[in-house]
Amino acid sequence: MNNKIASIVLIALMAITLVVCGFFYLGPSESVPTTAGDTDAPSYTSMIISWAYVLIIIAAIATLAFAILVFISKASYNPKSVIVPLITTVVLGVLLLATYFGADTTPISIIGYEGSHEPSIYRLTNMCITSAVVLAAVAMFVTLFGFLAKKF
């Protein structure tokens, strides 16, 4: 039953994503004045950015919920096994705090996007991008050196 619900939710999210992408790529465009002259930009730019935010929030909530459930279940039968996930969570929290306070709040210009111009939004977006780059670099480092460590 749970697999069926998860499949239905995933299919619904995929269908909504396809519709939003269809509006963005196949929908009308509007002329937007830029410093280099008028440029055509999709009319639904803010809609696709908002949908991306919704998907990120859903993924973050699901990830945190399952991580908490696994943490609680492991702690109940083997308390020593939660030390590594706890250290990982603390390191991730420090990374997020460091990238948040080190983030730039300079506005960027996206053609066709008339969203919020709040510095907090720029800081949060910059934090997410920087954190993703750092985590991707760590993942590549661990993958490469983990592979090499097995060879030697």
C-alpha cells in the first residue's frame, strides 16, 4: 500500500513538472528590455522557479523526516551506532551556517524574472549553491580516493 501511494505521488509530481516545463519551453515569450537591447524571455520564468522551490522543499522535508526516523530506530536498538550520523549532521550544520554567513547578497539579473529582491533570498540561494558545490566536491573526492584506496 505504501509503495502504491509513493508511486502515485511521484507520478503526480512528474506530471506537474512536465506541465510546468511545457509552459516554460513551449509557452509564449515576452520582450524584456536589457542593457544589450530587447531580449525574448519565457513568460513563465517565475512559475518554473517557484516550482523548483516547491520541489526542493518537498525533498528537504522528506530527507529530514526519513533521517530522523532512521536515527530514532537505530538509537533504540544500538545507541553506539548513532555516533557517526550525529557527527555527520553536526558537520553538515556547520557547513550550512558557514555558507549562509559567507553568502553574497548582491542582486543578480535574470531575464524575465521579477521575483523578490530581498537580500535574505539572495543569501539563502547563494548558501544552497555554495553548499551543493562543496558537497559535490566532497563526494567526488571520497569516490575517487575510496576507489584508489581499494586498489592499494
